[in-house]
Amino acid sequence: MLTLGKKELPRTERLMKLRKTLAENRTDGKLSARLWNIVKQNNSVFAVEDLELTQTSLVKHEIDTGNTVPIRQRTRPVPLGVRAEFKEMIKGLLERGIIERSTSPWASPVVLVKKKDGSIRLCVDYRELNKCTKPDAYPLPAIDVMLQSLQGKRYFTSLDMCSGYWQIPLSEDAKAKSAFTTAEGLFQFTVLPFGLCTSPAVFQRMMDKVLGKLKDQEIFVYIDDILVATESEDRHYEVLMQVFKALEGANLKLKPQKLWASGVVELLRPGDEGRYQMINNAVSFIL
């Protein structure tokens, strides 16, 4: 297992920061004592800082391209207005160990996407690599089936994996195939990048392996999103504890900013064409 970035914060400091983060994401700024007690017991499963991101040892991803000759594409220019920001982004990814310099014969181009806040997101155009990659047929969960299973549930907690894909390491061969070309040089990922055609299936398989024994009618997993749904509050905290322990055992990290929980009186009823829809939007938070 490779641990990315620096060591975790001291326990007292990270607990204070974790509690503050959870409270800030509540509209009333409050956090229930019961939930906090469970989070505190399992605080290491949360990445309080991005630099706490780790990798699991359960899987090492391969990119199977058969006998395909390495594909080398041209470098795409970076607009002058975002060049400084792009350089800092590359520097940060190098420091965190997410990417490394490469001597690979493979090279995919970079695409910069502007986010809502005006900052840029680094994306790699892997379309040519995907064309020669053996597909992974592992199925993703059916949303309709998941919705039907929520009928009768009253307590919900939504959990989001921290930079989900980046918690799966690449094999040495896959690292070379993930290489991307920029004006700053040639780099390659050390972890599973976004944009590969096999990434969703690989991550879903891993999550099903980690939570498979727990998944029944109370835990639902869709790639890097986890939903815990129960009929009673006591059972809810029991299941949450099981999820935290399973993720901790796999060395997987959650994002505290995305922890959301509520006691909900929403009901599901059959809609058109057999689909289910929500009725009664009354919500009372238990966080």
C-alpha cells in the first residue's frame, strides 16, 4: 500500500477540524452528540485534509490494451490566462504523489475545463486509449431498484468517498499507459484517473467487495457514493458503525464535507411505467 501526501494531523487537532467541518455543513451549525460519538470513534476513516488521501491494497488497476502499439498524441496548448494556475496544479499533484514524471511511449492530451467558481479542472482526453482498452463488463447498480428498496425507510445518511478513484493504485504498466502530455512535460498517474472507460466498473467492484457482506436492504453503493437507509434510528447508527469499520479496514477515506444525514418522512409511491417517485417533502434533521 502506498500512502499519498503527508502524515495525518495529531488526533486532537484532526478531531477539532473534523467536528468543525461537519458542523459547518449543517444549516444550523449543530451536530448531534450521538453521531459525533460514532464519527469520533472512526475519525481515521475521514480525510480531514486532501493530503490525508491514501490508497487501498485490495486492488491494483491494470489497463489491458492487448497488442496495441503505444499511442502518442500531440500536446495541446494551455491558454496564457490559466498557465500559472495550471503549473501550480501540476506541482500540487506531483507533491501529493498523484502523478509523477514519465518516460512512457504513450501520451494522451490534456483538456482544461473551467468550473463554476472560475477555477480550472485538469482532465485527460483518454478517448484514443479507451478505443483499444479491453472493456470491463462489471455492472453498475440499477437506480430504479435502489429507489424501490428505499420504500419505508425513515433515516438516511449519504457518504462520499474522498477523491474516490484516486484511492485505487495503478500497476506499473497502467501508469505508463495513463501518461499525458503537457507543455510542462510528460506525466503519468500513479492512481486510477478519471476518464478511463474501465474506471466506474473497477471502483464499483472494489466497493462491492468492501461492503458486499453488509449490503442488503440498508446499504446502497453507486460507484463512490454510499447511502445508508434504515427504518429506525438505533439501527441506523449500528449500520453506520459497520460501514465505517469496513472502509477503515480497506484503508479507504470518506469526505467529511459530504456527510449528510436526516430523519425523513418522505415516502415512495409507484409512478408512471412502474417507476417510483417521492411524495411528502417534510424533512426533520437528526444531525
